[in-house]
Amino acid sequence: MVTDIADQSNISDERLAHGSARVEWIRSFMPVMQSICDEFEKTLPFRGRKIGVSLHIEPKTAVLLEVLQSGGADIIATGNFGTTQDDVVAHLESLGMTMFGRCDDSFDVHRGNVVNVMKSRPDIVLDNGADLYAECARSGVASMIVGGTEETTSGGNRLRSELETAVRFPVIVINDSPLKAIGENKHAVGQSIVESFMRITNFMVNSRRVVVVGYGWCGRGIAQYFRPLGAKVAIVEVDEIKALEAAFDGYRVGRMEDFLVWSEVFITATGEDRVITGEHFGKMSDGAVLVNAGHFPWEIDVDRLRKMAVSSVPIDATMERIDMPNGRHVILIANGRMMNLSGHAPKGNSVASMDLGFALQALSLERIAMIENNLLPGAQPVPDDIDRRICRMFMAVLGSEM
Ligand code: NAI
């Protein structure tokens, strides 16, 4: 079957060319990362270090991995569950990185990828969602690890609860940085969720009734960017103080039950499990759209929804119509995965926001790699001097020198 082999190799050449072109385009809009790359090429902070990585694999994260490699790191990486872009994997493999994970991996295969990264015995970890740290705790390989970083809210929460005693080395939680919360979680997630909603559904936003579940950094941003486009936004939030803030910000605030019939779109951004579940699905208005923006794909209880359904039919690669026993239906987006990073041609958060966020990653990992880094064991925020240095670099890019 010579033709099959030739076809396969054409596909992989095309995939590589496509991935490399996309990474090159994105790289050209990450000036802060470029200046860190220039510095790392000279200082080689990761010479002799192996960095184990779990991240959404897309062009912006690829630039981060390139920058770490330019600093001398050997990179062993897996994508997060359900968001891996195979053309970007091909690009990173062509640079000599060891990559596990493909777009259509099942959850079991994904688990195996996480195990494989830790089996390669990295001495530094770059995690997103704390899957690698959980595996490190489970398999008892913690003793080789000098430290690491954690990118997101959900991973930071796990490091401070179930993994607190197991992780005995310093882990800098990038999400704790005010720069990341403002630049990415609020403004970039807000914009990219609205962009993805419009692109995926092709719906008009004006007058659309939207419930945002969780008024933390991401929820605030999502609400903030839907409203000026004419949406009617309501908030469900369990923390009284944030609920009051949402009310002061001018949103309707209530319990999920109050909005089940009213709302046309439900967007979860809590980082918690099953915030929309069996008691809610059957009472929603006909055609309600279910969207998740949180890290893990179980904020919407998709398993329960499927058990309750009488039938379901894919509308396209990202949207699915799910028919309920009461004759109504709901539209599930990206099978409950993060809408801005899943589905057809996802763009994720803006390049500039990730130039900012990944500069925090790169300089925090450099700090971890220093022998005398003065960091204590356990989860901790980004050191203040790193936050302030990146602020100055980014303000300069914006043309506002400080
Ligand atoms: P946060 O901690 O600032 O906010 C979460 C909010 O949800 C809190 O105010 C909390 O009180 C509320 N909440 C928790 N359970 C709830 C429930 N059952 N009902 C209503 N409200 C509830 O967290 P942040 O930074 O906003 O992150 C939220 C999620 O988004 C996390 O999973 C995070 O990892 C993820 N994330 C997603 C990104 C994306 O590109 N889609 C980017 C950054 C973070």
C-alpha cells in the first residue's frame, strides 16, 4: 500500500507546514516573549534541565515552549484534555521536543500521556490544571523535582487542597499574579468567550438573555464583554461578596433556579464540578445554549445530561442538539469543554494577553531553576519583582514607559 504511505506523509508534511506557519505568525506578535527569548539564549537558565509540561497545545503555548527550549531546556510535553492542536504538536516535534497527546485522545489516553510525562523524570514541572502534580503525588516521583509552576485557577485550587501535603517543592501559581487575573482571566477570557460564542453559534448577541455562573475573574470578564454588545446578563454566584459586587455592577443576580426559564444561554466559569446538573436541565427554556469557560469539562454535568436525554444529534463539529423528555431541547457546545479553546478552529485568548501571561511563566520557571531562589516549598504567588518587571516590559510595548 505504497500510496497510503505517501498520502500519510503528505498529510504530516502539510500538518507540519500549517502548524509552523501559525506559530510563526503568533510569535511575531509576542514582543515580550521575544525579548525574554533573546535573554535566555545568552543566559541558558535551563541548561541540563528537563521540563515536564501539561498545557493546551496551541500556537501561543508553542511560543512559550520554544522560549524555554532557547534557554537550554529539554521539553517533554502533553496537551490538556481535548484542546490539543495536532499541527502545533507536529511543529514542536520538528524542534526536537517530545510530545504526547492528540486532539481526539480519549480521557484514558490523556491519562496515559500525563503518566508518560512524569515517567520521563522531569526535574521542573510546568502544569495547567495540576494533572502532573497529581500524578507526581500518586507515583511518588516528587523527590527528583526541584519545583515548578501552575498556570490556572483550578490547578492552584488543587495544589492548596488535595495536593497540599504531597507537593513539597516550590510551585509558583501564575494565576495568583494580578497581571494574569486582569490581563487574561478578565479581559482576554471575556473577549474570547464572546468571540467564540458568536463564531460557533452565529447568533446575534443583542437582547440575548445570558446567565454567567461564577463572578470571579473570568465571570466578571465574560459579563463585562457580553453586556456592551446588547446582551441582558444575569449572574449566579455563591460568594455573597462577589454576588453583591455583581449587583453593584448593575447585573441581575439570583440563584440558578431563578433563571432557568428566563435564560437563553448559560456560561459556567467557576472551576467547580457540576454547577449545572440534573435538577436544572429539564427546566431550561427550549433551545437553551450550554457553554463552559472553566478549566475542567465537568462544570456542566454532561454525563447526567446524556442520561436524561431521549436523543441527540450533532449540528456540526462543535454544537450538539440534545432532546429532553419534556419535548424541549438544549444545545451543548464543545461537549462541555472550554468553548474558547475547543471545537472548530479555536483561537483561545488574545495573543497580547498570553504574551503577558507566558512572560510570567518564563521568568517564574527561570526563578525555579536558580539554585538559590529563596522560595519556600508549596504553592505560592509569582514573586513581586517578576510581576513588576513584566508590567514595565508590557507597558513599554503599549507605548507607556514607566
Ligand atoms: P475565580 O476563583 O476568580 O472565580 C470563580 C467563581 O466561581 C468564584 O467567585 C466562586 O465563588 C464562584 N463559584 C464557585 N462555585 C459556584 C457555584 N456552584 N455557583 C456559582 N458560583 C460559583 O476563578 P477564575 O479565575 O474566574 O477561573 C474560573 C475557571 O476558569 C477556572 O476553572 C479557571 O481555571 C478557568 N480559566 C479559564 C480560562 C479560559 O481561557 N477559558 C482562562 C483562565 C482560567
